[in-house]
Amino acid sequence: MNIFSFKGKFRILHLSWFAFFLSFMVWFNFSPLLASIRETFALDEQQIKLLLILNVALTIPARIIIGMLVDKHGPKVVFSVLLILASILCFFFAFAQSYQVLAISRFFLGFVGAGFVIGIRLVAEWFPAREVGTAEGIYGGWGNFGSAAAAMSLPALAMWVGAGDGWRWAIAATGVVAFIYAFVFYFLVRNNPKGTTYFRPKKLGAMEVSSQADFVLYCLMTLPLYLALAVLAWKISPANLNILSTTESYIIYVLLLAYYSYQVVKIYSVNKALFDPEAKPIPDFHRYAFKQVAVLDLCYMVTFGSELAVISMLPLFFLDTFDLSVAEAGMVASVFAGLNLLMRPAGGYLSDRFGRKIVLLTCVAGLAVGYFLMSRIDGSWSVLAAVGAMVVASVFVNAGNGAVYAVVPLIKRRMTGQIAGMVGAYGNVGGVIFLTVLSFVSAQIFFITIACAALVEFLLLAAFLVEPKGYMYEEQPDGTIEKIALH
């Protein structure tokens, strides 16, 4: 793995992680500038909270949709178009003159968080199974740093431009870079190496499954994606932030129920041959176990979902627990996400080296221990000991993120984008679930809840995850079968 090379597959890796880096920078470009935005628009606390919720609301369905599009049309086109659309919406947000435009553009900007899914398929096309975990870890770990880069650079850029409208030009700058890079990406990237086939799904709209039992499990696993959106709607309903009216809240709930019902119909439409006794049986080489997808969904919910929730509350947790300044608490808490740069690639590398199931089991068990230690933190602890417990949890959480996506590309090549999208969406679901738990309980109970969820996931992994080995098979356009090594 010559990561300092810019030739062949390594050029694709570097171009991919930087595209992901930019998508996350655009997605989170407003967070470090919220104080200036609040002053410009005289926002109250509820309006700020609504912006934060809107920023993540669309990401859950967007990851599913982008996964389908990347499998059908290829990463080259989809990532380029996503960056261009994101840049345009970024300009609308940067130069908005009313809160309505600010909120609408931020809601639609939530889809840029789905950019992560695109590179998963692209990297999997270029790297063999023995290296794909490491490559996906580098892609995810370095790309994720885009949000931290926004937090570190944009306030300084806004100050350099000047007070008042400085935040507008700082945010617009990220849109300009994304727009330019969209064309760089398009002209320098290939979907797959020369001489290989980019396998595409036979049907679009839902994943193909291999049995009636898998059909039922697929429908069940789709439901939490819509429940998470319902929770976000509840947060801005009269029962919580009181931003929406009761009628508006119920309209959203009905629309979510209708769309879930539509999705079930779509899943049936793609897989209706399973229920036709006269249909030809699915060839063995097309079969895969959907339980593999389901258990990875739940695993990413625990790893990345808990990371999303914990990094949102850690600065305030350290501030309230210890005698620290706001800057000190923020710096200490930033270590949790910062370890992603190193540990996500490490999780992928260890999966390639020692086996994917054993590494996932170790990561999930380790993060359970880490969160249990964090649940014991109180004012009697030293700051150093508290940071040590946090680092234990962070090491296993971030390595677990990498280990999950070391498995995803090895399930079914032609549906890698859709599988990556669903697994990624469950990460956001986890963030919504754990933050909702935190709104009702203490920080200590919050950490214990995550630890218990990790223990349940450990048992599910042990029981249902099958170590990828041997070969997977895909059908060429001419009907010949290609063997793709999983080792």
C-alpha cells in the first residue's frame, strides 16, 4: 500500500478521499460559524436547533438513493454531479437574505452527506479484497476530516475577510472549491480499471434479495430509517421544540408512512419472482445472505452512530464535569473524532491482515468497555484519567468504522453502493437514537446505553456474520460468469 503514490489505483484513492473530504466540509461548513449567522439573522435558540436538525434530516434517505444511483450510473458521474449541486446550494445558503432561504438550502444540503457512499463503491472497484479494508479505511478516515477542517479553517477565513459578511464568503469559498473539484474529479477518475467490468444491478429502486425470508428482513430493516426521520420530526413538533404545528407534524408522519409503504411495494416489485412458483430459481452464484447486510447495518449504528452522538455532547460533558474553559473542553473532546484519521485506516488494515469477523468482534467488545469506563467518569476523576477512558472508547469506535466497511464491498459487487448506502444510513439512525436517549437521561446512563447496545451487537455478529472467503460471482453482459476473489 504505497499511499504516497499518485499512480493507478492510488490516484483513484486520493482523488476519492479528497472528494469525500470536500463533501463533508460543505456539509458542516455552517457549524463553526453559527455565532456569526445567529447575529446576522437575530436567530433564537429554536431557529438554531432547527438548522442543526435540517442539516442531517435528508442524509438518511439520500444515502439510500445515492447508493442506487452510483450502482447504476457509476461513481464518476454521480460524485461530480453531487459536488456541483452541493456548491450551488452552498451559494444559496451563503447569500441568503431570509431565514426561510437559510433553512431550505440547509435542508437540501443534507444530501451532500451521502457523498461517502460513492467512494466506497469506487475504491472497491480498484483495490483487491486483500487491500480493500485498508483502502476503504483511508478513504473514510481522511475524508471524514473535512468536518474538522471546516471547524479549524472557516472561522479564521471569515475573520480575515472581515466582520459582518465574513461568514458568507467563508461558506461560499467551500462551494467554489467543490464546484471546481467536480470537474477535476470527472476528468481524472475512471469507474473501474481498464479490462474489468463495472457490474450494475439488474433492477433499480431496491436491492435484490435471495429468499422470501430475506425479503421480510429487508422490509423490517428499512423501517428504522423512516422511524429516525419521524423522531427528527417529533423533535420540532409541539411536543418538543414547538417549531411545527400539530397538524404539520402529523402531515410529516403520514408522508413518512406513505413513503415507507411505497418502498415496501418497490422492494416487492424488484423481488416479486421470489413469490412466483413458476419463476426460475435464483442461480447459486447470484445468491447472498441479507443477514450480512442487516448485521452490518446494526454494527455501524453502534460504531458511527455512537460517534455522531458522543462528539455532539462531549465538549459540554467535559465542561460541566471538570473545571475547564470552553476552549479546553472543546480541544479535549476533539480527540475523540480526531483519532478517526488513524484508527479508521487501522481498522481496515487489521481486517485485511487478521480477518474481518474477529476484528469487528474485537472492536465492538472494546467500545463496550470504553463506554462503560466513560459512564463512570465524574468530578472525582482526574482530567487525564477521563481522557484515557475516552481514548479507549474512541480507538475501538473508529477502528470499528473501518472494519465495517472492510466487509461491505465483499458481499455483492454490483450492489456495493446500495449496501454501503443502507449501512451508512444506519450510522445516522444511530446518531438520532442515541441523542434522543441523551435528551431523557444523564450522560452516565447515555454511555451505559451505548455499551449495552454494543454487547447486543457483539452477540449478533458472533451468530450471524459470516467471514467473507473464497469468491463472489457476477454475470458479464455476454452471460459469462466472473469470479471475484475475496482473499
